[in-house]
Amino acid sequence: QSQNFFGTSPVRLVDDVYNVTSVYMKRGLDQMETELQEDPYTQKEALAIKQGVSQAYQRLFSSLDKNVDKFEIYVVRNILKMPRHLDLSASAVSAAANGPTVTQEAEVEMDA
């Protein structure tokens, strides 16, 4: 039901968030390594820089994996969950898109 309404599954959305986040993290770590290796004060420690960045990479991605799993559970259960009573049939969606009928507007005005 969520997939029909949002046009994608909540799990696929979270996967896309994970993929984009991992690309940014990898680029950031690669850039940090490059900057440290080009800096005149730190370039003599190329091996230590490579090992440090590798450890940072492992720790960051381990944390990302664990926390994205939690995020996925939260998103599926709380944010992108569609109520069971919500009518997503084509006729209901079409009626909602076209707005209320004259009869429905009159009923609302009489209740007010």
C-alpha cells in the first residue's frame, strides 16, 4: 500500500539514502587522505595516514550500517506507514484529485 502511494517502497528509499551517504563518506575520506599526503608537515607519514584513513573508513561504515538499519525500521514503522483504512483505489484517488462534489460541499456547510 505504501509503495502504491509513494511510488517507491520505503526500503528502497532508505537504500538510496544509504547509497548516497556512503558515496559522500567515501569521497570525504579520500579527500582527507589526499590533503594529508600533500601537506608538507604530514606527507612523511604516508603509511600512517593510509592506515588511519582505513581505520576511520571501517569504523564509519560499521556505524553507518548499524544506524541505517535502525533508521529503516523507524521509517517503515512510523514515517512511511499507510493506515490500513486509507482507500487508495483508483476511484478514491481520482475523486480526491477532482475535489469535493457539490453535494459533499453542501453537507459540510450544513454541518457547520
